[in-house]
Amino acid sequence: MKNKVFISIVLVMVVFSWQHAIGQSVSVSPSRLYFKEMLGGYKGQKIRVANNGTNKQTFQITFNDFSSTGNKGKTQILKEEDNNRGCAQWLAASPAFFELAPGVTQDVEILLQVPNVPEANNARWAVANVKLTRERTGPQASGEDVTGMQILQTFQFLVHIFQTPPSVQYKEAQVLSFKDVTTATDSIRILGMEVENVGETILDCAPYLDVVNLQTGDSRRVRSKGFTVLPEGKRMVRIPLPDDLVSGKYNILGVIDYGSDTDLAGAQLEISIE
């Protein structure tokens, strides 16, 4: 098997916006696109690229497959198109290369064409790379950051793209572990749940804790930010406990709501607060 080259980028669930060192400002939204196309289907969805800076900017859009190994929720961009869960080769952008004057916004259509073959009947994913580029004015050079036609990539924004055929519906998550993961550098108590996606669909999960004081019976629900787990993937989610819990023993139910109409994933833990 060929070796893969990876670039690790944190998977986040917010609209991407960075400030360039020389004061340029660009935003791309949304940060995720979800397709549910059948085999042979074709559909477009729009993203919006805005130049909020003071200078003209040039953009190029390309696509890559990605994986998310381990349980840290990081995206690893695949430099080779041999991922049996990827769909980068099914995607196109219109326009794929454009310039924006200061204060101008461009709608870009992301087009998905699903091949009509049995191998396409599973959940797939990829990223759109919205690359901010500039013309190379010095001597011509070669390397990974040279995109051709004397254009040099400076930095990029990622839009995660997920495709799930309508026939793929089985979703299930399970909690592999639930424990205290507080370290010496943490200022508050942290509980960790490791979650595995054992189903066929991409799971958008909403974690929470039900915290019950065993002496008083007082209870409260602690919600945490959502996260995504790909099929066959794992994720460790860290949930801080409230810092105003009174001393005593607590029963804590850790719950993962993964979008099922009937089921939740969960585990219990007893801890003492001193």
C-alpha cells in the first residue's frame, strides 16, 4: 500500500474566519455541507466567500479526501485519492477560481455527482479547500505550495462535506469508556467519554451529563458542545463539571444523543467532590 502524507487540522464546528498577518480578513461559511443523494444523483449547495479586508484577494477551490484517525477529532487531509470512504473525485466548484474586491462576497456552488455504482452506496466525506492565493513575482519555483500558473498558496479554509445515500440509515454509537480525566494542569474537574460510531451513517452527537447528589437528591444537567464521529471512528469528549458542586458523593450519567429516534448511548460513574 502506498504511504499517505497527512496534514493535521483540528475539526471544528464553527464558521471559519482568520485574520491574515498583514491585516487581510476573509470569511467562509458554512463550515459544513450535508448531501443525501442517491446513486446517480446530482446536486449543488452553496458556500459564501467574503473579502472583508482592504485589498483585492484571489481564491482557488480544490478538493481532498480526509480521514480522522484516533479519538481527538482531528482531520487528516489525504494527499492521495485511494480512500474508499472519500468523495473528493465526485466534487466540483463553480467558480473554482475567482477574485474579490474589498467588501465583496462571492457565492460558490459545490456540485456533487454520485456515480451509479454499488461501491457508492455508503457514507462518504471530503473537504473543499478554499485557498487564498497570490501571484508569484519572484523566480519560478517548484514545491507543494505552487499551484501552477505562477500562483502561490498562502493559506486556506476548509469546508467539510458529507454524503450519505438515503438507503444508508443505520446509526448507532456506544460509549467505550467514561472516567475522570482531570490532569494537574486543569483548574476544574473534567470527565471524559470515549465514543465509537458502530453504525453506517455520519453521527452528529450532543453530549451531556446528568449529575445527581447522592446525599441530597439534587440533580442538574450539564451540556457540552457537539461533535461529529465518522463511521468506524472514535472520539474522546471532555466535559467539565460545574465548579459550584457542593462536597459529597455524586452519581453521574454520561449521555450521547446521536440523533436516533429511539436510542441514546450512555454510561454511569460515581465520584466524590471534596
